[in-house]
Amino acid sequence: MPAKAAANKRRKELQGPAFEKGLAVRREVLGAEYVDASVARADDFTVDFQKMVTEYCWGEVWTRKGLSRRDRSLLNLAMLTALNRSNELRLHVRGAINNGVSRDEIKEVLLQTGIYCGIPACLDAFKAASEVLKEMGKL
């Protein structure tokens, strides 16, 4: 579904300049299909969360001048590994590739994080990253 058609079907809470700014970045980094599906699933319980994530995470923090998107992706990979959040890590491996991070750089971030955050978290991160890199034809 084209972006304009998707916007027309969005809940009123998920519209406006701040939301559109964040949505554009979120779609560029994570992929339009994933983001549009997440936004489309918003219901009365989750709509405020979608609004917060899109406007503040993607519209405010990801658009700041202090770090490049590439650098933010590298940080996210390390933090998600440290937190042992493999589902979210899969998503951000894809985003890191979209932001110009190489397969070898992803590997180095995971190795570095493994030393400081623990081998079990690193093992899960390598499994998740390998799945995504295979799907994307990078392995």
C-alpha cells in the first residue's frame, strides 16, 4: 500500500507533522512493510505506544545531529545484545544494513558486546543476526 494511502487509513492519533517526521525515518531504517504493519495494528490499547515510539524515538532522537544513523544503528546493536532482546535485534540488524553497516562491522559489535555483557547474550545475538543476514543475502 502506498504511503499516502496508508496515511489515509491511519487512526487520527497517528497523524500530524511530528508523527509524519518520525514515520519517515522509521520507514527508511526499518523498512516500510514492517513499520506500516506495526502502525496498522495499533488499537485502543497500543495506539499511544505507537505514537510515542514514532514521534519521540524516531522523530526526535533519530533525527538529532549528534550521531549519524549508522552510528545509532551500531549503538542499538550493542544495547539490544546487552539486553538480550533478540527479536528487536533482528529488526535492527536489518536497519543497520540499511544504514550502511557492513556484515563484518555487525560481527565486531556483537563480539565486543559479548566480552562486556556476557556470552549467552552474545550467542543469542549471533543467532538472530545470522538469520537476518541470510535472509538479506549477506551470508
